[in-house]
Amino acid sequence: MATPSPDGVITIDDMHLGRPQVIATYLLTGPVPALVDPGPASTLPALEAGLAAHGLGLGDIGAILLTHIHLDHAGATGSILARSPKARVYVHQVGAPHVIDPSRLLRSATQLYGDQMGTLWGEIVPVPTESLTVLEGGEMIDLGGRTIHAFDAPGHAKHHLIYLDQQSGGAFIGDNGGVRLPGLSFVRPATPPPDIDLEAWDGTLLMLDELMPSWLMLTHFGAYSDVDFHISDYRARLAHWGEQVRRGMESGMSEEAQIAALEALAAEEAAGLSPAEREALHQQTGALESSWRGLARYWRKRADAEAACPHP
Ligand SMILES: [Zn+2]
């Protein structure tokens, strides 16, 4: 089923590990064809096929807009640059050093994915410094007359940006709006380590609400026009997950029991979905243990910061 898309935006399904509706790359058409989050190198053949269906090749891409540098969003950037050296890459200033030298990013990802790294993400090629335009939020990007506004958007990662496209009214929010399947009125948090920040995230969602986009464009997966529902449902659910993890940590339960409790909460929330829908959501989110670890790390960091800087 074709997913709906705003004007001048084409959704390309990267078919991660051969599965549909897990990772999306967005093609912005026009005089400077641009990709938002090209996906990992492991899915480049699907991306190329998606571009070819619209008469384009990687060599035609003039700009790559990265919402953040996690490998499922940005892993293919260096490989694409090798084929399309004239493309400009837009990235948050905090993420920029790690696309120029991906070694720390790779170490961090290897801790999560171990020997699955190659299968999941493919080869990670460094991005040449001269190809980068480094953003901090507040910039306007001109794609041959099509204006994209970049916003600093911490929460899922501290180097996350949101791009608002004036032509379509689409807000490309990467992972700041959780995961969702086309056709479902159900949003699930995805909160992997290392830099989940619930307080910053809530601020980002309030900012997104004030931007009043016509569409929310999720990497996992698709375009949604019920913007008010999505933002309010997601804010509430994310806060609820955060509270559950905080209370679990305070209770002194074992890690295993706390992870099982988060799995039970997620299952309860998804009880109205079909088994196939639940399985597809699971593919988008990955193991809930990773979401628990991301939230637990956030609460530990906060506790450490409060201990180091006591209020009078
Ligand atoms: Zn992601």
C-alpha cells in the first residue's frame, strides 16, 4: 500500500533486512534533489531502486539532511558522498565530528549491536569535512528555491535536528516522535542509550507543536497528518514510560524484573493491535531492553548531576 506523502516529498522504503516499513528515507524533489536521512549503507540498493523509480540516481542528489547521526539514519552518508561528491551534508554541530571520524560512534553502536553491526548497518565511510554544513538550529537551508528551516531538537539524541519544509509543511522529526505504522493510531516510544533526555525531549515536542506542521515525517515509519493526536499521545506515553522506569529503579527490583515490567507495559498498550502489527512495531523499535537502558541511564545521569550540585 502506498503511504500518503505531502507535496514534493517521496517516501522511499529502505526495506531494512528485507522488511517493509522499518526505515524510511525522504526524497525532496525539485531543482536540488535532497535526501532526509539516507538510512544505513546496508540498504543502499533499496534506496537506489527507490530513486530510479523517479528517474534519479545517487549522483543526482544535491543535499543530504541528517536529523541525527545514528547509523539507521545516517550510516550511508559517506558511501553516497563517494558516488556524489558535490552533495552537501547538513548535520548538527554536536554530531559533525562523529561523521568526519566515525570511530567513537562505531564503538558505541558495537556495544549495542555486537557482531550484528555489518549485517544491520553495512560499511561506515567517513564524510569529508568539506562536504559538511554544520548547523546549530535556526538556519534556513535553500534547496534551489525550496526553503527548509532547521531546529535544534534534543531528546532522542542531543545532536538531533528537526527540518521544517515550507513547501509541504512537513516536519522531518527523525526519532523525536517515536515509532508508528501507517494506518495505526498508536505511537510507541523508542529510547535507546546513550543520550535520552526526557526534559529536553518534552521541550522539543512543545516546540514542534508550536511550529504547527501539516505533516509529521517519521523515519520509523511514514507521514502522518493527525499532528495534534500524534504529539499529545506521544508526549503522554513517553512521560509514562519514563515514570515507570524511574519508579522501578527506586523500588530496588532487579534489572531483569524492571525490563520485564516495561515489556508488560508495552504489551498492554499494544493489546488492541493484531499480532502482525505488534510484530512490525517490534521490528521498528528493537528490543525493549534497549529502551529501558536508555531511560535508566537518563535517570542515573540526573541523579548524579543533582548529587554533584546540591540545591540549597
Ligand atoms: Zn532511528
